Amino acid sequence: MIFTSHCRTKLQLFWMTLAAIVVMTQAVPAAAQSAEITCSQSGKLGKLIYQDDFDTDLRQWQVESADTKNSDISVANHQLLIDAAKGATVWFKQKLSGDILIRYTRRVVMEQGRNDRLSDLNQFWMATDPRDQNIFTRKGVFEQYDDLRLYYAGIGGNTNTTTRFRKYQGNGERSLLTELNERDTLLQANRDYVIETTVYQGCTRVLVDGKVFFSYKDKDALRDGYFGFRTTQSRQQVRDFKIYQLE
């Protein structure tokens, strides 16, 4: 078969374009491809609707701990103290809905305590149980939460090697939306982090010290549910917990 110069040029352009598409596809992590990163707006700060200065007790919280004997979850010095030997979830008892911002300051403590480990600054939000209106029925073991519907962020998980964002589908499926492992997305010991989580018009974002870690436009958005602090084998401090409406 004889190719003209024009045909050869068109064929070369075709293969160059195809190669570029392959390279671009390989350059985007699978987790990033599955998440539609299109959250361009997160609303304006509105009315303060809930807060806890941790100046009294845990009356606003439901504690679920896998090892109550060797763990201590309490309030002192205007802080929520989570000293967990194994898995632990601390749920805010008020069910949330609508467009909101959740803000708090949190630290992973490393001072040679019995449970000190630089790992797992985690949270659940917009959590519901498709089979039970009462969500507070578990004992802190991580796998017990697999059948909930919720968003999950795990910062510095797996002994501070991964930072992940998942959506739990309510049927045991935990869809991985984003995975980060760059140094500045992992934890530093004894550092105060300001965590902001927004839910706004079908979009949810998590910011750490003002930097967007996760951003997801959800076609099947979770619009109501519970918020919970989550960790495992770690000692952490939380303060200045506030929830605002977004306008």
C-alpha cells in the first residue's frame, strides 16, 4: 500500500494524539478519576447553630470504644480528650442537615503516653444507618461501621502513611474517592490542626488549616446525618467545636 505524504502526516498526528491520551489517563490516580472534583463554592458563613467548649461534660456526645478498660474519653481544660487503646468513635448527638460547616481544632499528642501513636486523625459525617434510626449501637470496632451511609476522612491513617476520603454506601461498600500520601498531607506530632468540613448544595469539602484536602460533588449527596470523631490507638485533643449554617 502506498501512502502519500499527506496521509502519513495525518497518521502520525493520530498516533501522537492517542499516546497523549494514554499518558494523561495514567497520570491521574484512579481514586482521583472516581471523584468529581468540581466544588468551586462552599457558601457563606451564616448562623452559629451548635458549639461545645468542652467546659462541663460529655452530655452532647455518644462514646463508642472498643477497649474501655485501657481508654479514657473525657473532658478537661476546655478540651475533649480521646485517649484510645483501640478503635473509638465519639458521636455528636444532634443530627445535622442542610448546608453546614463543621469546624474544630484537633491535635495528635505524642508524649510517651500508653496509647500515644502518630496516626488516625479521622472523622465521619452525614452518617445514617439505612436499617435503624438509632445510629449509636456500635462498640468502636472500625468494621462495625461498614454498613452505614456516610462520608469518611482519615488523615494520617495506617501509622501516618495515608490520607484517604471515602463514601460508605450503606451496604458494606466503602468507595475510595481520594488518596493522598504527600508529606504535607500527613500528620505532625503535637500540632494543632484547624479542620473545616462543609456540606453545601450537594458538595462536600474538607480543609486542613485552610488547605483543601478533599472536595467532592456528589450526584447522590448525603444531606443529613451525624458527625463523629474517629480514631484508633491514639491520644488526641479537640477544642473549639462549632457548627454553622451556610448561606
